[in-house]
Amino acid sequence: MTIQTKQCNRVNYGGTRAATRYIVVHYTSNRGDTAKNNVDYFARENVGASAHFFVDEKETWSSVPEACVAWHCGAKSYRHPECRNSNALGVEICMNDKQGKVRQASIDRAVLLVRALMAKYDIPVDRVLRHYDVTGKHCPGPMVDDPALWTAFRAKLTQTEQEEEDDMRYKYYDDMPDWAQPTVKKLMDKGYLKGEGDGVLNLSEDTLKVLVVGDRAGLYEA
Ligand SMILES: [Zn+2]
């Protein structure tokens, strides 16, 4: 994963952090913003707030150095007994959607970053929290309104490679991309492709590509 850096304005964050025990997930709550927009803003302005990372569907940007305290989950009162700016890294997911929803690709990219941070600082998944879990703030909004989104996010943090691979497979004909369906239908009609029963085909994207190339080459016309 490539992480680009644009250092936050020095007035927006604190000194060296004592410990790194938690990761706090946020969203920027802006529509149509990018990670780059955010790091530019925090580099330029004096806003008295900050986060270590900003993620959108295409890029991951570092703003506050990991060793320093970013000001992302401070509050007058807390729901969480232990997690504070002084012991937590802050990750902001950028909205990047005109409907106000977090795009799945941005969530997926945040998963990759949080996973890398968990490994680097030996942080278990139960110490990955929403801003909401720390202070009660409605952040990241979509993952507070729909706890299933948050549950899915946390599940992905500990997913094994095999589970990930299974996730990437197209189980049913209807789920397959438009470019692959005519080929798959042809192969099913001809009885070349039988699947695993109950209509489960379980094909990877790579396999679909190979089948489509074969179709274009006329291999299945006999
Ligand atoms: Zn937040």
C-alpha cells in the first residue's frame, strides 16, 4: 500500500505520543471530498484538530506523524475508559460520494491501512474503535447509523487470506459482471460449466477473464 505524506500544519497537533494502544476510525462527513483535499486543508489552516491518516477510494495520505498526538477524539466526557488522543491513532475515511455515503472502495482502503497499523503496533481488533465508541460523537456517521457496516469493517480486519479469496469469487451467475455473463451462459448451456450444485459457480475474476478470452478466440463454438 502506498502512503503519501503531506505534513499537517504544526499548530494542529501535539507532541510525542506516550503509547499506541488504539486505532480510532472517523469520517470527514464532507460530500465529494478526497484524502488529498483534506491533507491540503490541514496543512494550510489553523483548525485545532487533526488526524494521522486520510483515506479515500484511490489514495492513502499521512498528515500527522505517527509518533505524535493528533487531535481527533478529544472531548469533555468520554464513553470509553481508556482510549484517548494520547494513546490512539486517528484514521479519517473521506466521503467521496454526492449522496453522503461512504463508498465501499474507501472503506476497503481504510481496512488495508488499519490492518497494517494493527500489525505494526500489535493492536488487537477489539482496540479498533469508532469515534462514537470513544466519545459518543456521531462519527463515522454511516457506521453509527448502521452498526452492520461497522461489524463488517471489523470482520474484514481479521479476515484470513482464504476468506478474502472466497469473498472475491463470483458465486452466482447473476452476480457476475456484464462482460462475463454471455460467455458463462454459453458454457452452462453447452454443459461445459456445471458448478458446485445449487447454481453455485464460484469463479474468480481471473477465471472469468480466461473464459471470456477463450470465447473470443472461438474455442467454445464446436
Ligand atoms: Zn470523528
